[in-house]
Amino acid sequence: QVQLQESGPGLVKPSQTLSLTCTVSGGSITTNNYYWSWIRQPPGKGLENLGYIRYSGSTVYSPSLKSRTSISRDTSKNQFTLQLSSVTPEDTAVYYCKATRLWVEYWGQGTQVTVSS
């Protein structure tokens, strides 16, 4: 069973870069056909996909956030990370990491990030 755990600061100042890490256990992030995603849910709104990194290391980003988003990985630590630059209060949300393989999904529990001075 794949398990995911998000970690990172809960408070970020406007204009700074938000950085979150997802630590994966129970499976390798390089296993064939896995996709490793970042998703967020602002207060009172629906889920929003930020992008993902494939098992091969290639990345895909949401067009609306592409200019501010970077997803990378550390295979030695079995982790993948999200960086979102130039944040504003509108980036306040619960951030989730997710693993997908074919029709199966595994979610982290989510972490609250608030953007405020």
C-alpha cells in the first residue's frame, strides 16, 4: 500500500515561494506507470490540479499556474516536491499530494498552507 505524507511550512508571506515535500512509502516513485501529483483546495472551492511528475521524471503543469509552478523529485529520498512562486493570499489552500497508477489513487492527508503577512 502506497502512503504519502505532505510536509512544509503552514504560513508563507506574499511574494515568497511556497515549498512542500511529499514523502512516499510503500512504493518507489520510479515504478512504471505511476504519476505523482499536487492538488489543492482553496477554502470554499473545489479541487485544483497543479501538475504532476511521471515515474520517468517528466512533468506536466496546469496551464493557469505553469509560470509559477515547479515539481521535482529526489529519488534517493523517495520524495517529490512542489514549489509555487510569487504567492498571494489566493494561494491559501489545503495542499495534497497524490499517486495514480491506472485506476488506483492514493492520497496524502493534506496540509494547510496560508499566505499572509
